[in-house]
Amino acid sequence: MSEQPLPREIRCVLVPAGDLRLLLPNATVAEVITLPTPEPVEGAPDWLLGRIAWRGWRVPLVSFTRLAGAGEGDPDLAVRVAVLKALGGNPELPFIAVLTQGFPRLTTLNSELIIPTHDGTALPPGVRAHVLVRDDMAVIPDLEMIERELGDLVAAEA
């Protein structure tokens, strides 16, 4: 069996979330929708805004800015929701949703275009790395950590 070479470039999206831009592989974004009214989740942390109905699923809605302790951004911008494909393989949690302001921006990246900017201090919850993408400061979210936290909440809810 031959090994496939890794792609030299990857299609990504920069998702605006308050004062942050989340850098994600394009394949993880299922859809960007208008913000529906979330159904509250009892005992949830403040960064879990509730669950939204999306294509027959009850998808947890996350405020990444609250999770990471970042600024909420411009209150005059329209708030939307980016529905992301979960990576953890939990059948109870195939999608997670993240608040966004504006629309994600497509970009094609390679290793030369992503520059780590972390200064060695502890990263905020939910953040895997701080990076510079061309002229944009961005964060790579720790989706696995977020999914673990959400998975524990889903299990407790059942």
C-alpha cells in the first residue's frame, strides 16, 4: 500500500468571532446560517449558549469569544452561526455551532503562509495556537477540547 503525499496547500476559512478570527479547514464548515433562538441547556457554562435546531439536529451553540475570554467585537455587525462538522466521532455530537460576525473568508494556505505567534504564555481555553495568516492574526481553535467538554455536557444531559 503506497502512502499518499500530504497536500502542499489546504483550503481554509477565517471565521470572524468577536475580536478573533478562527482558522479552520474549509471542510469543517458545514453551513453558515442566521442566528436562531437557542434552547437553553441547564447547568451549562456561560460559553454554551444553548442548542439550536439545524437540519433535524439539536446542535450546541458555542460563544468562542466567551470560552477564550476575548472581546465580543462590534455589536452593530450581524451575528450568524457557523455550523461545524465535529471531528471526535461522537454519534451524539456530529456538529457544533459557533457564533460569528460576518461571513467566513476562504483562503488557500501552505506552511509558508502560517506563522506561529505564540509568546509562550498559557493559551486561553479552546485555543490551540495563535498564528499570523498573511496580514491577519488568527487562532486555531482546539476543537477536540471543545468537543470533549460538550460531550461531557451531552452525556450529563441524557
